[in-house]
Amino acid sequence: MSTLIYPTLDVFLYDLREGFGQGISNLQLKREIFKRKLPQTIIEQLDFSNEENLEYVELLGQKRFERFSDSKHEGYFHPVKLGDSYGLLVDCSTKDNQSAENLAWISELKQIVTQKHQHESATLGQTYFFSASTTNASLEDYDHIAQNCYRALMANGNWFEDKLGETTFSQGKLFELSISHNQHIVIALFLNDQIAEKIIPNFLQNALKLFWYRHKITWAYSQGLELKKHLMRESKEIQACRKAFQNKEKLSTILDKSHEVFSKYVDLLTGLESQAHTIEINLYNYKQRLLKITDFDYPNQFEQQAKEKYLRQLQTDYESFNSQIKLIENLMSSIHATEMHKNVEHIAAVQNKVEWLEVFFVSFYAAEFAHIMIELYHKKEHFEMGLVFFLAIGAGIVALIALDLSKHLKQKLSKIMRGK
């Protein structure tokens, strides 16, 4: 019967510390969310004084770790600040060796670890890392042992569906699995405890950042998919605005709606581009961190998935949605042009009415003037009517000629100004 020597469960929990443009109150809230994962005795020791100035901060200072122990288990807390995030490593081991056949103790180990971080979930993501050395087991037996360990850790997990990859290294084997974008599991089995003691400490230090980069990639991808849903909804709104314009509905209403949709669409598109950049940057950092893990070859399936699926999909989605920006810009331009044309027609119609009124009043006042003059000189009635009619018609003709000449001069002056 195989035995697992010094089996250990580490959980890496990551919380977002800050986002673009957030205020002090939000930073304090994020800090409080992170602190909920720790017992009060450790919270009182945390030092956040350097978190604004440094990319990496040991929140327990030079002490770095806070250890715990009871009759059956021992371990430690390791809280840190990582760039725009907080990270917490909770390590817990059984003091006695355990059977590789009856694995109920693994579920108990997980419960203890969960109690240690106060049953709080991580906002960015979490990784379980289970490690142990073996006796009376060959490398060929490791698949069976790892499957049983996984089922004990994740009751609802499916080994064959969740497994991402595995690697065999000198006297050991490592398996990587993923349940969702924020649930990640790594299982490492070694042929003897001397190899484990050599490899694990260095791996844990690198894994603290490696898994952080990983969760930032998967988180950015999930955020990108959410933004894509909203962009699809706004795309339908763009089409609705175009249809309303084609149906000659009220232009002011369509224009107001178009401006609203355009503003939302640009914000969402900028967010999608930002998530793609986040994946690109953290994928590079992920690959650089892998280079520091020199004791064995870490599986590269996630790296390929992040590059060929996550990054490529968000970049393709961005290009596709970005092409629709021109549609709504053209729509708003068409609406402005139509409104301007209607305004010009309205102004021309009003101006035409004003011009005819001007002719009428010129004729009216000319006739009135003639009537007054006739009364002063006591002319005969038929002469009076003829003179009044003649002056009215003449004044109207003069007014029309003057208005036409004025239009001609304005048009000529306008052409000269445009030529300049």
C-alpha cells in the first residue's frame, strides 16, 4: 500500500486591490475585503505603509510568515501586495504520513485551510496546490493517485474534463487542472521527501507570482466576454437607430439616442481593448516567471490556451466591434446633414415670405403716398386711381428688382469668400 509523506495543501488567494480611476474609499474597501481572509491577530500585524510605493510588499514586514500548529497540522500565512492586487498563501500540512488509498483526510485538510482563510472567497481567483512524497509507488502509479487526490479535493470536479496538462520530471510528476476561470488546481507528487524539500520552497515563491499572472489572464478574459455581451446589445441599438432614420422618424429623438449609444459603445470598446492588453502583458510576465522554475518543466498548455484562445479572441472581437464605430458616426453625420438641409429649406421659405411681404408693404406705402398727394392737389377720381395703381405697381417692381439684385450680390460675394 502506498503512503503519502508530509502531504501539504497550499491555497493561493488573490484579490484586486485597485482599478483604473477608483477613489480612496474604494481602495480602503478592497483592503478590508482582503483583511477578512485573516484572523484578527494577523490583521493587527499588517503593514500597508509601503503599498503605494512598491510593486511587491511583504505585509508582515521582515517576519514574512505567521505560523500556526496543532496536534495534527502545521502551516503558515503569507500575505503580500502584488502590483494592483493582494495575495495570500495559506500553507497547511499533516504532521503524520497518510494513506494514498483512503483519502478522506484530504477533505479534512481542505476544510482546515478554508477555516484558516475565514471561508472567504477570492475576488480575482484562487489556486490549490497539493504536494506529497510517496512510498511504494512508481511514476506509472502517479496518475491513479493524483486522480484520487483531485476527487477528494474537488467533489464536483471531473478529472478528464478539467485536466489541462502534466509533466514528468526527475523523480516526480506534476498535474495541472482548471474548473473555472478562477478555480485552479495543481498536484505534485515526488518519489522521495528529499526531492520535495529541495523543489517546493523555490516553487512556492515563484508560484505566488506565477498564479497571480494566470488569474489576471483568466479574469481579464472573463471580463472581456462580459463586455462583448454588452457590445452586442449596443450593436442592436445602433441598428435600431439606423432603421428609425430610414423610416424618417423624429430626427432629434434619433440623434439623442445615437449620441447615447455612441458614448456607451466607445466606453465598452475601450474596456475590451484594455482587457486584451491585460492578457498580453500578463502572458509575457507568466512566461518570464516560468523561466525561473528550473527544477522541472511546468506544463505549457495554459500558456498556449491564453495565447491562441483568450488573447486572440478578444483581439478579434475588438476588431469586429471597432468596425461598427464608423456606422454610427456615419448615421450621426447623416442626421446632422438632414437636419441642416431642413433648416436651410425652412429659412429659405421664411425668407421668401418676408421678401414678398416687403414687396407688398413697399407697394402699399407707395399707393398710400400717391393717395395723400392726390388729396392735397384735389385731382380727379379716375386720375387718382390710375396714379395710385401705377405707383403701387412701380414700387413693387422696383422692390423685386432690388431684392433680386441683393441675392445676386450675396451669391457672388459668397463665391469670392469660398475662393479665398
